[in-house]
Amino acid sequence: MNIQALMQQAQTMQKKVEANVENAKKELANKEVQAEAGSGLVKVTMTGRHVVKRLTIDPSLLEDEPDMIEDLIAAAINDAVRQADELYEQTMASATSGMGLPPGMQGLF
């Protein structure tokens, strides 16, 4: 195999990876994760691209201390971010699998 054929093969692979990654990013924008805190008193819905779509606070919680409400909101958002990060990693690994990339490079996108 000559160097020119090898370079063309690498460019083709790069285009496939880029297309797969772009499709995965679009998919992540449409997927949602849901998290909650305080046994469901605060609920957050977030996309795989870290966009908060909904924040629900149980009305009974509004009678409590503002500090407690703020802590529960922060906890729910942090859990949603963790879930969105996991979804991102799974989706990107899936998008780059089978492309012949070394294991350490599959998560770079």
C-alpha cells in the first residue's frame, strides 16, 4: 500500500468520524435526563447538551427555608449534569466505535 492510498483512507475515516460525531451531538441535544433531590421535591430535566429544559419545585417546599430550596435545586442540577455527562460519553463512544480508532482516542470527541 502506498502512502497516497493510506492518506486517502485516513481522510475517509476522518470524514466518517466527523459525521458520526456531528450526528451524535444532534442526538444529544434531543435526549433528556431527569434528576431529583429531596425525594422528588425538586426535579430537573436537562438535555444531553446540558440545557435545562424544566425545573419543578413541589409547592410544599416553598414554605421552607430558602437555603434548603437552593441546596436541593443545586443538588438536582448537579445530578442532572452527571447524568448528561454519562450520556455524552456513551453516545460519543458509540459514534466512534467500529472506526478503527485506538481505545484512548474514542472518547476524545
